[in-house]
Amino acid sequence: MNEETVKKWIIKAGNDFKTGKDELSTDAPATDTVCFHMQQCVEKYLKAYRVFHGEEISKTHDISELIQLCAEIDPDFEKLYQMKTDELTMYAVDIRYPDDFYMPTLKEAEESIKIAIKAKNFIGKKLKDK
């Protein structure tokens, strides 16, 4: 395990969380940006967990795939599906470009933050328990 690399993943995840949460508090939040940063936050926490266990980081934005890879280390990660964490994947790439234009609602942006909080608390606890 490279402790320094794990810390860097967590810092980057925290910055994504802060950026999304701060954007939501503006007068006219860019909901797609909020959702994107929540997806990025969770993705980076999952990757930090993999690095913590000496595993390779796959070049994917698919939260479901990352959950499965983490569940191979600790089956408890399956609980992230119950938290709807995998639903954040749709905000990773597709909504970032105008080809398939989609603007999440304010409610979706708020829900993405709730999901990210649950996931980061879950993964953070797993990192501290080791």
C-alpha cells in the first residue's frame, strides 16, 4: 500500500465533494456540475480503497464496476448498491457533453450529495478500520 497515494486520492475526492456542495449553495446551481462532482468524489474514494489494498486502478468511471472490485476485497461493499451509489455513474461522462443533453433537477443534485455522503462515510470507515 502506498499511503501517500491513498491520501492524494482522498484529498482529490474531498475537493470534488466540496466543489459540488459549494455549487449547490449558489443562487442558480449548475446541477450537472454538482452531480458530476459527486460521482467523481465516490469514484476516487473507491479507487483510494483499492490503492490502500495494493490493487491496480482501472481506467473506469463505472461506479458499479468499482464497487464489484472493492467487494472482491471486502464483500461488505455490496451495501453500496443499497445506498444507490452505482446510480451516480450516469453523471460521469454522458452528461458532460451536449450530444446527449441532460440537465439533472435540483432534487437529483441534492440526492447525489446525500448518496456521496453515505458512500464516503462508508468507505472512509473501511479505510480507518484497517
